[in-house]
Amino acid sequence: MSDRTAATALRLLAPRAFVLGTGDPDSLQNVNTTELPNGSLCWVNENSTLYRLNKTSSAASAPTSIIVPGSGPGRWFALSGDAVMSNARMSMFSPEEPTFETDTQDVWQVLPPAEDLSTRYFPQVNGAAFWSIHPQTGVATYSGPNMIYHFTAVMSIAVDAEATTTVQMALTVDGEDIGTNSARDLAERCVPFDADHFQIVSIANEVALGAGDTVQLILRNTTGEDNLILSGIQMIGIPVGVVALIT
């Protein structure tokens, strides 16, 4: 029986009470996936979450987010509901003084690392998230299933003297742009004024991520000023879809 002709009862299962429990007839984990078509859906009342079956996946289990069936192939992935808590948030802000300064380089460079606790990056991730964020570098490492993430970021920029060239901010995956001067269509450009007039720079783009990928903000300073001041940095990543469903 093909996935397209499978009975509705196999494609949309009756709700289960619990997520885990191989010996519990009312748990999602106890469902034998052998006869189910790829893409079957099941709602779980325990955590108010909708799950989708990927019969070709062998991803590692993750509590309530990726479920390994007790019998049969594939994995159950949380699509929507309380179990989908995979946001990544990072902020760095010092209200007393500029966060840090960086010099002129006509290549993409990483944000300067935090040198002390007063100007550290502040990770904000839920306990069920697939993210870890380094408190000194702001590099976010992903450990979940293949997923499309929508990232937004903002940063305040100023220089001590008038500048006529641009400052650029962008997002890089696995550091692939660091040290290059390649054009980035999704990079944000701005012309700073002076130290009394900070400009807000923002970016937004979507990236496909897999386990082990890293995400971080990068900067290209072509102002000719070595005392570029950065402050009020924030980055937020929100899952918007499973790669297998989109491609």
C-alpha cells in the first residue's frame, strides 16, 4: 500500500494520551510504525503537541521532540505545540558604556569576544531547545534535526568621526564567510554618523541547519575608523519548518 492510498486512519492517528512508554497502549512511542505511511500525524494530549512520522529517519532521540518508536522504522518529530521549544536567543548589552570596539577590516570578521562578565553574551534558550550559545563568543551551536530557521538580529553602531563608507552585518553558518570579502545579498549596510548618534542595523534571513552547525554574527568595517563602537547586540532564531517537508 502506497503512502498516497493509505487509509485515513493510518495517516491521521487517534490522539494519544502520553508521549513515552513502550508498554503503554496509549502512548505515541508504543505505536508500531511498520504499517503506517510516511508522514502520518498524531496528536498527543500530554504536551499538546502534533507529531509527524518520518519513516526514513534514524535521528537520535530528544526528549519529547524526537521520539524513537518502540516498534517499527522511523522517528516521530514534534511539529507544533509545547514540545517545539527550539528558539535560540542571544543578547549582549552594557547600559553603562559601549559594549566593545572593533577595528577596520575589509573582510568579514567575528564579533569581538567578551573579555569579562560585565560585557558577556547572554544566551537565552529553553531547556528543551537544541541550542547552546557560548557566553564569550556568542557562537550558537545547533544539535537538532534538519530544520529551517528564521534569524533576525539587531545591533547599534557608531564611530567617533564622520564616516562616508559602510558598515555591514551578516549571519554566517559554520563560519564560511569569515576572512572573505564576498558580497552578501542579505547583509545589512549602514553609514554611521558619530558617537552621539548610534544607528540601528538589522538583518533577517532563513537558513537550513543540521546537527553540529554553528550560527554567528559577522561584521565588515570599511569606514576607515578603528574605533567602531558596537552595543545592544541581539540575535533570535525561530524554527519555521522541517527541511524534509520543504525541499
